[in-house]
Amino acid sequence: MELIKERIEVIKHGNDSGSFIAYWTSNTLRANNNYSLKFASEIALEKNLPLKIFFYHNESHYNCIDRHTIVLLSGLIELVHELNYFGHELEFVNTIDGLEGLNLTDCHTIIIDKTYTKRSNDYTLELLKNYDTNIISIDNLYLPAKLISNKQEYSAATFRRKYYKTTSSLIDLTFDISRELSKVKRIKSVENTKEKILKALANLKDKFIETVNLNKNGAYTSKENLNVFLIENLSNYEENSSKPEFEFVSKLSKDLHYGFISPAYIIKELILRKLDFSSSFIEQLLIRRELSFNYTLNNKNYNNVNGLPDWSLKTLNDHSSDEREYVYNFSDFEDAKTHDEYWNAAQNEMLRSGYMHGYMRMYWGKKILEWSDSFKEAHSIALKLNNKYQLDGRSPNGYVGVSWCYGLHDRGWKEREVFGKIRYMNKNGLDRKFDMQRYVDRVGKL
Ligand SMILES: Cc1cc2nc3c(=O)[nH]c(=O)nc-3n(C[C@H](O)[C@H](O)[C@H](O)COP(=O)(O)OP(=O)(O)OC[C@H]3O[C@@H](n4cnc5c(N)ncnc54)[C@H](O)[C@@H]3O)c2cc1C
């Protein structure tokens, strides 16, 4: 228990009665390295009650296109297999079953995964409000954001200092769920979960994605993805990960977003393989990623321009009436119909694969700012596209990534038209640094 004490947040005290413990899995779709499941198992053992593990599926809540649901549901199938391996089942509660499908009336304690976006959090608590059960949320970040800082951090530098000062005793790199989970009594599901999920998957398809196997996702697949990265690309990461013409990156952002894999597991693999892991990969995985959670936790306007730092709002407002050389609307951007073939290639990479190379994301976001009527509209367009098409979108990283293009976690630069003091990027810079034709050709093959 000691290990996860700092990860616990008691949301509600119930009447402390009930005949089972429940774990509602939502953003941590794996069995191993899952602190929520570990905690739920420990309570079930302590109270000698069986454990129900379930996923609540409500498509209309996600309000997203099929690509996201395909990834989610296929990941759930791998979770079913993983839980079966430990002698447990996953209950799949589909929204068509209505709220009664939750069957939580006689639940003693319900464990939920902590979420860092208000929409998910409010939604979960709204669904649970009529149940008189204990509700506990568990944080599955590498280090819970509230422990590092209780305020919005100004930059990666200020966050990094605090991050490395925070104790690492909260992380158990040898963490294995099998001991607890195999001892816990299970609740047998009356339905065949896998069949139910496959049925929900049956008619889903994405009109753009052809070359990526959207159906191959989950805890097992993400470990394979990590393996490929460690063997083939890690040694090149430090020097070449920023080059969009290559793919010397992990592409683990989707797996991290859905919780198919945990950062702790990735770090453990780096250590076990005695790899000379590059500091820049750790910087991205721990500092940059968890800085995003610090932002969404501490800034209620994380999803709009009002969350931006004062200096950037001021400079953008000062330049709001500057003439724009090009102005595009949402559909022009969405259909990749700008005058710039590099920008269009980036947009197409996202449309056709659900992923865009990290360096191109910065260029992509900056150009939407440059070519929109106003910076407010630009921010909203970028966020909409990012959340709609990136498989790692709708996450703290997505909100922060877009806002970074508008000065968040950055500093002022030389003042110029439209951007004011916001950092600028241009096409010549891409040509100078990278083999952009190779990037355009790579995307052309998707
Ligand atoms: C406009 C814009 C939008 C973005 N939208 C998203 C998004 O929706 N979802 C998302 O996960 N990231 C987003 N990012 C951040 C970053 O570009 C991606 O995390 C990264 O490119 C994912 O690719 P990868 O997994 O191959 O990264 P790798 O380079 O292999 O890095 C490993 C992991 O570190 C984390 N990471 C890497 N770069 C960053 C970063 N700059 N900030 C925070 N975490 C990082 C990711 O979890 C990533 O999977 C965005 C950045 C920008 C500028």
C-alpha cells in the first residue's frame, strides 16, 4: 500500500457497505503496471470481497470519428486477454445498456483512473453521483503532477528542477500485478465480452487510413512497438529524432495516451537492456509529457487561448489587425489545401496515419496561426484538427502542444508581423535543416 499512497485521492466517502469492489478502467487500459488495478486488488483482498473490472463505453461522449473508437476497442480486446491470463474478466458496459448496465448499487468501493481533463473527470463523477459507494481515484502518471508542483509551471526548466527533486520512491520498476490479482476473487461476467466488443467494432472504419493497422492495439502490441523502437531506432534518437524525413522516434504517444503502456515500464526496459538511453528521450517521455499534465491540472482554460501566458496574449492582441498574407478556413486546412506543400504533407500524414512527426507538428501549428483570420480562430482550428485526427489527441499533450505554438512554456522572441513576440518558424528553416522532399515522398506513400 505504501507505494501508492501518494497516488490516491478520495473523491467520496460512501456508506462502507457492499458486496464487491469495482475498478472502472478508462485511461489505463492495461493490467500490469496499473496502480489503479493494484490498489483495487489490495482493497478487495483486505475486505475479502470479489473484484469487478469494467469499461463503460459511450460513443456519443467521445464525440469523435471512428479511428479513435477502433483503437480503443481493439485495445480493450487485448486487455480482455491480459485479464483472462490473470484469471479475471473485463465487463464491457455499452451505453445502449443504459446506466443500469453499470450495476454498482451494491458496490463497496469504486476505483477510477485519475483524469487530467475536466470533460472526462466531470463526466465520470456525474455518472457516479447517485451511488452511495466510496469513490477513489488513482494517479497513473510516472510521478503524480500534484506532488511535483501545486501551481502551473512556467517552463520545462522550472518543472524539470522540481521533477528531479521529487522522491522516486513512488515508482516501483519491478511492479507486477500477478501476485495480488491472482489471489483476488473475480466476478464472473454473464456475457462474452470479446464478442460484445467485436460487435461494437464491426461497422467502424476510417475513410483515410489504409496503411496503418488500426486494429492492432493494446498492452501486448504496445510492448512490441516499444521493442521495435528500442532495437531499431533508439540509438538514432538523440541525433535524428527531429528529422521528419526519417522516423527515428518511438511513436508511442498513442499507446501512452490510451494507457496501453506505462512510462515506468518503458524506463524499466531501458534499464534492463542496459541501453545507453538518450537523455533527450527521457526528457520527452517524463519532463515534456508530465509538464502537460501540470498545465491541464492547474489551468482551467487549458483548451482555449485564455489559458495562454499574459505576455503572449498581449503580443498576439497587439498584432491582431496585422495583415495576413494568406487566410484559410477550417475546411481548407482540413483538406490540406494550402499553398505550402510541406504543410499539406504534414496534414496528410495526420489524416492518413493518425500521427504526425513531432517537428512537423510545430510547423503545422505555427502556420495555422499565421494563415488564419485571428489567433483565437487559429487556436481553435488547430485544436479541433488535432483532437479529431491525431490518435494521441484529446490529451493534455495535445492541448499543450497547440498552445506551445502560441507561446506557452516558451519565451518571447524578436517581434514580427502577426506573431508579435511568439516564436516564428518558416519553410526556409525546414529546407535548411531537413531533406523535405524525402518527407513529402514518405507521406505520399501512406
Ligand atoms: C501542435 C502540436 C500538437 C501536439 N499534439 C499532441 C497530441 O495530441 N498528443 C501527444 O501525445 N503529443 C502531442 N504533441 C507533442 C509531441 O509532438 C508528440 O508527443 C510526439 O511527436 C509524439 O511522437 P512520438 O511518440 O514518436 O514521440 P517521441 O519523440 O518518441 O517521444 C516519446 C514520448 O514523449 C512524449 N513527448 C514527446 N514530445 C513531446 C512534447 N513536445 N510534449 C509533450 N510530450 C512529448 C510523448 O508521450 C511521446 O510519445 C504535440 C505537439 C505540437 C507542437
